[in-house]
Amino acid sequence: KAKEDGRNLVQFFAADMQKLALRRMHIEEDLRHALESDPNQLELHYQPQVNHNGEIFGAEALIRWNHPTNGRISPEEFIPVAEVTGLIHPLGKWVLSHGLQQLSVWQSKGLNTQLAINISPNQFLQEGFLETVTEAVKTCGVNAERFELEITESVIMRDIDEVVELMKELKTLGIKFSIDDFGTGYSSLQYLTKLPISKLKIDKSFINDLFTDPNDAAIVNTIIAMTKHLGVAVIAEGVETLEEANFLFENGCDAFQGYYYDRPMPATDMEGRLLQQKAGFTAIEADTGEAA
Ligand code: C2E
Ligand code: MG
Ligand code: MG
Ligand code: MG
């Protein structure tokens, strides 16, 4: 009986793996097609990032793929495929140029937001990445000071000297760096002190379990304390409730991102949020102006 179960299990896994392999193959094929012939399937959404006053100061660009027959496919699924097949390079370029174009539109409308873009390890370490970014910044005529690249700890671990060199060169353009999903990798404090980063993003898995796993509350507080020592900013991602926001706020977190504030949204909606906020500020300024 046990043997039979075992055999069934093996068969089950084999069938499962085959399905998975097939799905990956289709994703590769269809993504390549989208990038080459139908980029309208791709779209960037933007998720607001707010400061301790609840004001939006930035947005993270998150790619969306609307597959013509399968509907929306998650980046959690297709980004890893893009990474191993090399499609991350055209995809990364698409994200950079579209994100920067959007930032330039917002800047020209006087909407003063930062923009953060996710950069995959293979994209970051690809020859010519510096030139690609420089070119995109120039073409779009954006103020690069308002532009941030999110990289992960795994990049740093690959070749620290090369990475530091590259980061320094990008930094001369005014570009900032944040470490995404922080706490899930293995970067030591020593690594971190070497890097010209301006922000750590606490991974959302720690925020999720803030009140159920006491370890996670301790980790979050340790990360926040670390950022104070490093002299960098800290943002929590995946903030879903008021309780989480309060905990983070009380423990010294500078900035917040998550469903509690806003979900990722199309560019037009993000623009609406920025306009609304700007109008609010203008009204406040006008008020104080009259009172004075
Ligand atoms: P990430 O960069 O860590 O992005 C945060 C993810 O958390 C996003 O998922 C976002 O929609 C989601 N999120 C935001 N707030 C909450 C919340 O309160 N609760 C929960 N449960 N989730 C929240 P998304 O958009 O599915 O992206 C997943 C990952 O795919 C990203 O993780 C990033 O690693 C990658 N990705 C997305 N867009 C791009 C891109 O343009 N380029 C590259 N290279 N990777 C990307
Ligand atoms: Mg990110
Ligand atoms: Mg993250
Ligand atoms: Mg991630």
C-alpha cells in the first residue's frame, strides 16, 4: 500500500512538473510575442508610497501583463521566466522607458512624485545597463533625482565590487537605490555599509505576521534600528491594516506602502491621486495665506 502511494505520488509529481514546464514554455513564447509584436498587452500600474503624514511622496511602478486569452498573469509568475530566458532585457527596457516617460509627464504637470522601478538581478548585471538607463533618462528629460531603482539583496551577493562601482556611476546621474524585500536575503551589515543606498524596503512577509509571529515584530524593529545606524530611510511594504501602520509608525518607520493606503493602479488613477493631493495642498496654502 505504501509503495503504491509512493508510486502515485511520483506520478503525480511528474504530471505536475510537466504541466509546469509546459506553462513556462507558453509564457516564454507569449511574452516574447507580446514584447516583439503586441506591447499593448503590457501596462504599468503605480502604487503610492506615503510618508508619516500620510502624504504621497512616491510611487512604485509594477508591471501588468494582460494576456489575450488567459487574462492577467502575475509578475510573480512571468518575471522569473523572463529572468531565465533573457526576456528580462527587452522587458526591463520597456519598463524603464515607459516608467520614465510617465514620470516626465507628471513632472511637466508639476506633480512632484518620486518613481521607483524594480530591476531584476540579471537585468542589473547585464552589460550596457548603465548606458540603457542613461539613455532612457536623457530621452525622457526627467529629473533623475526623483528616480529610484529597487534592487534585491541577491544582486549584491553576486559581485559586490562590480555592483558598488555600477551603483556609484548611476548615482552620479542623481539616481537613488533601495533594497527591495529586505530581510529575506543574506546581506550582512558590512555589505550594506559599502553600498550607496538611500532606503531599505522591509519585506511584506514580516508585516503580514507582525501580530502573529513575535519574531517578525522583532525583525521589523531590528531592521528599522539598522536603518538609523546606516543613515538611510526605511519603508514598509505590504501594509494592510491600521494596526500595522500604527505599530510601524510608533517604532520609527518613515514611510509606508500597501493596500491599507492604496492598491497598485493605472497611471490615470495615480495621476488623479497626485492632482487631488496637490489641490489639497494648494487649498491649505491659500487658507494660511488669507489668515496671515
Ligand atoms: P515587489 O517589488 O516586492 O512589489 C511588491 C508586491 O506586493 C507587488 O506585487 C504589489 O502589488 C504587492 N503589494 C503591495 N501592497 C500589498 C499589500 O498590502 N499586501 C499584499 N499582500 N501585497 C501587496 P506584484 O505587482 O504582483 O509584483 C510582484 C513582484 O514582481 C514584485 O515584488 C517584483 O519583484 C516583481 N515585479 C513587478 N513589476 C516588475 C517590473 O517592472 N520589473 C521587475 N524586474 N520586476 C517586477
Ligand atoms: Mg519592488
Ligand atoms: Mg518587495
Ligand atoms: Mg519581490
